[in-house]
Amino acid sequence: MIDFRFFLEIIPQLLAGLPLTLELAGTSILLGLVLALALALAQQGGNPLAVWPIRLFVAIFRGTPLLVQIFLIYYGLGQFRPFLKEIGLWWLFREPYWCAILALTLNTGAYGSEILRGAIRNVPRGLPEAASALGMSRLLTLRFIVLPLALRAAIPAYGNEVILMVKGTSLASIITLMEVTGIAQGLISQSYRAIEVFVAAGAIYLVLNFTIVRALHALEIRLTPYRSR
Amino acid sequence: MTIRLMAALAAALSTLIFAPIASAEDAPKEIKIATEGAYAPWNFTTSDGKLDGLEIELANDLCARMKVKCTIVAQDWDGLIPSLKVGKFDVIMASMFITPKRLETIDFTQPYAVDPSGFAVAKDSELGKLGMSADKFKLDDEASAKDAIEKLKPLLKGKVVGVQAATTNLDFLKTYFADTVEIREYKTTEQHDLDLAAGRIDALFAQRTALAATLAKPEFEEYTIAGPGFVGGVFGLGTGAGVRKEDTKLKEMLNTAIDGAIADGTIKRISEKWVHSDVTPVK
Amino acid sequence: MLDKLHLLGFGEGGWGAALLGAALMTLVLSLLGFLLGAVFGSLGAAGRLSKNRLPRALAAGYSTIFRGVPDLLTIYLFYYGGSIALTALANLFGATGFVGLPALATGVMAIGVVSGAYQAEVYRGAYLAVERGQFDASKALALSRYQSLLLVVLPQLIRHAIPGLGNVWQLVLKDSALISVIGLVELMRQSQIGAGSTREPFLFYIAAAVLYFIIAGLTDLTFRAAEARSWRGIAR
């Protein structure tokens, strides 16, 4: 019933897409983390000129489907080639790879900034107060007291976001980037064996996600040495 | 569970496994024909949602010849063969080439059209300067086809070529140009048209009649069909109507109807109307 | 750009009506998918909370697989694999020939399975959040297992589940855009058709984004109102 030869045939083909999946996920998660941190910190001062544009950005990227964002950036902005050429950004929008990275980064940056903002807010008030009583500047307090605690506390929630991003890279196949899901779709439409291909491609994603969850868990424990588990 | 019930279940299971989906020998009175509806001018969807194009007109003509009531439905390209297999409809008429690979899964009528595939590029590109050549190369004739392909290679070196996924056009590029060009796969031809207009890709590879329809639009003024056309080989025998393997009677009826449409010049007339050239297969 | 706005209008050559109709389809698709997901989710949660090992393992597997695999891949599975499976199933029950699985049904199925995996986690968490004393109290009142579940646990479970369900709903709404790849003319697909036909992708995708944003915002308000209502008269 189960045709192992077929699996042996398709698994290497699917794995050929794994580097692209990893690149897309890795790049956008790292860039997205930087963006998320910047957005979360910029809101700390409470300056409405910083807070409201960021809130709007976050609301837009959280309130619309990632697919729409990718299409808007890829096909939508593709319409403005002369203008983008003039301002020297066409190299970025010309390549589907960078369009996908841009869309994924902005998307995860928006979600991530909310996670980090919540984590910073949840740092017990007494700690920064104690720090300032010790004469630490606001910047020092942020650097040595608030951020380490907040980032550590954010790991589980951020882990979910990382998994969502790994899944999100599958949408890059819709703008011609042949990562694992794109290759899987090609294989299904050639062989019409949806279940086998789903099992093989799904296993790749599950192993990937499992590794990420384990790694983040190890990181969390490492950063929390005083808490016995 | 009683033995009788088990026997009944076993019988039900065996019919499930061995019985063909439709009875093969009766002549059908009503059939459903599927097309993609996104491959102008062969088949496309008008702004009010109706299907139109060469294959729609031809399908209606064939149905009249067979005296069968037909409904024409749209189905995404990559779902056409799986859906035919499970019986969602009975015939595919969607500019689908008859290839050995597809024949493993479904059956085809004789070709009702032969339409070479070729490149579309910018007029001022190296290949574009050559212009469209009337030559058609049969890939089965290896020597002459190889020669033509080798001549094209230096002109296309490093170019990005857009092509629809899961098509014989993609197979052709993968077979002959994988080392020369960067291939980008699109779900629909409309999407690669948008990317050609945006300047993200340098060339398209598709059936020349479909390219001609695309390039007729104002934003493609600077583009042209260039180089020779290719038929045979990975492109198979031409464009045919796909049917399930067990529907032998239906296939026979369609073949007779296609014979009629070729003999009385109907295919020539319809194709000149829609694609401005005669795509009648030469017997 | 602004001179093209009439393309989104309701007059001659305007796509306004088509887009609104498609937005309605998005809403129907999401709602049906979410409801089917509630069925799968409840079963999944019951399995996770079961004392038997088999249902626990099955439910954990279901939840892990469909939360870990890209939704697009799951959609392809149901799109290409669904019709074949359904036909086999129907033939088993005596129906002959092919059972057509229209794009809407395929979409609802895919969304239902994916959102069910998330909803299972929500229901499980909500069940565990119900105070243990409530179970003891209903036992003391001599309520049957069924009565205590229906009259005591369920109302409190729903209260705890609403915020999580609100998140899953937002996920479902955004996932529904992926159903466009199997040809169902919902909001995303309709925008693609409009973009391809008018060659104005930017305008159409902005319009789609705005409509999604409005639907997401309005439905979010509904969930918030439901949440507030569910906590009426309870000190927090």
C-alpha cells in the first residue's frame, strides 16, 4: 500500500527546497526581530508622534493577510518601476526573493513588536525603580535591567511567532520562489499523489519546527539558571 | 458482525476498487467540458464571467456534431487532470498538449490543433533583433532541432524566462535551457505577463498564439515574438481533448467530430478568427 | 492613481460589487471553516484531556501536525486529495460515481482542520482554567457528569475560551485568503482577477487589504463585546 520507493524519490527533491525555506525564514526572523525591538523601544517614551504611526503600522500588518501583503509588495509595487528606479530601490523590488523577505520581515516585525511591548510592560515596576534609585540612567536601566528580563520572558511567545514565520515562507512559492511547499505542489500536480507528498513535505516542516522549539527551550533554560525546572 | 454483512461489505469494497467510475460503452447524452479560462485567446473569462475563446467555440461545434448536450466549466490549470480523473467533468479542452507523460494518466483524442511554442522578448534585446522566424522545428528531428536550440542559447544566456508551472513549456525549458537561462514558474500566464510588464523577467516562453495575444496589449509595445517555434518532442502530438482512459466511446465520438471539423475547414475558420493563423493539424 | 478609482466603483466597468460580493464569500468561508474547526477542536480537546492513551496521542498528533505544517500545504492536500477520498467514501455508502467537492467545501474543510488544531488548544486551556472547586461543588450537588459538564463547566469554559477564540478567528480570516489558490472566488481571488484584467494590481490589492482590515476590525469588536458580556457580574 505504502510505496516507499516513491518517498525515496520525492524526499531529495523536496529537501532541495529546504535551503531556500531556511534562508527566507532565517533572514526575515532576524531582520524582523531587529524591527520589532526598534518598534517596541520607540513606543517606550510615550511620544504620540512615535506611538501612533507605529500603532497604525502594527494594526495594518496584523489586520490583513500575509498573502495580500506579499502580492501588494510584489505585483502592486511592480507597477511603479520608473519611480522605484528613480529612487534607486528597483533592485530590491525586482527580485521576488527580496520582496518575500520584505513582506515577511514587516509582518513578523509588527507581530513581534507587540510581543516585546507586552514583555517590557510586564517587567515588575519595582526593578526599574530600584535601578533609578541606585542612580542608573534610563538607558542603563533599559540595557541591564528591563531588556534582559523582557527578552527572556518573551521567548515562549516569540517562539510561536518564529513557527508562524517558518510556515509563512510557504507563501513565497506563490511569487515564483520554489521552496519546500512550492516543490511539493509541483510534485502533486505531476504525480497526483497528494497524501504521500503531504506526508513527506509535512515531515520536513515538523522536524524543522521541533528543532526550533527545542533550541528556544534550551535557550530559555540557559538564560534562567536560577529557576530550577 | 455476521458473515453475510461481511460478504456484502467485501462486495461493496470490490466494486469500489474495480468498477470504472462511469460505464464506458454507452454513448453519453450529456457531457461536461472543462477549460482553464485564463489562456486567451484559446480560452478565457470575460469581465461578466462568461467563458469564451477558440476552444469554447470549437467545443460547442464538436458537441453539435456529436449531438450531445454540453456544459463548459472553468478549472484551474493544475487541477485539470486530477479533477478529470475523479470525474468532476468528462473532457478537458484547455490547450493541453498530448504528451507521453500525460498519457500515463489520462487519454487524449487526436490533436485538434498544432501550435508551436516560442519566446517573447524585448525588441531591442539580442534575440529580439532577430525577429520572429516562420521556422518550426520538430524536436523529434533531433539534429535540426538541436542546431536551432544551440543557436538560441548564446542569445538568451543569463536571461530570466517566465513560464507557466506544470506545462510542457516548462518541461521544454528544463530539458533544453536549464543551463542557459533562469526559469521562473508562475501559476497563471497572467502573472508572468504582469512580471514581464514590470521588467522582472526578460522573456516569456509559451505557445506563440497566446504570446501574440499578450503582446497585442499596449504595455507590451516594446516586446516581440522572436526566434523559431518548436513542436513535437516534449510537446507531444499537439493540442488534444483529454478524456478518462475508460471512456473509449466518448473518445471515439470526439475523434469523429474532430475529423469532421478538420475536413470541412471549421478549425481553420475558427482559429483564423481567434489566433490569426491556421493551427489545423496536418494529417 | 486617483483617476483609476472608478475601477473600484459600482458603475460601468466598476469592480465594487464584485469585490463586496467576494468579501461576503470570504466571511462565509471563514465562518463555516471556524464552525467546523469548533467541532474538530472540541474533539481534539476532549482527546487531549482523555484518560486513555490512544485518544490522547491521536489528539496531540492532530494538533501538532496541523499547527506545524504550512496551511498552504494542508490546502493543497485537501484540494488535490480531497475529492478522491470523498468519492471513495461516498461509494462505500452506496452512492455511485463521483461526488463533486466544490471549491467552497474544500476550503471550509481545509480551514476547519487547521483552525480545529488551534481551537483544540484553546478549549483545553479553557477547561483547565475552570477552577477545580467547581467540579467538586457540582458533585456535591449530585449533578450527573453530563449535567455538571453542560450546566457548570461549559458556561465557564466559554468565558475563558473567548479571547483565545478571537485570536483563532483572526487567523482563520487571514488563512481564508490562501483558499484563493484553489480557485474559490473570495476576496483575494477576486482582487487577483481584477488586477489581472485591469492591469492595476496595486489598486486592487490595496482595496483587498482595506476590506480585510475592516472585516478583521469589526469582528474583533464583536469578540471583545462577547468577552465583556461573558464576564458580567463576575468580580475580577
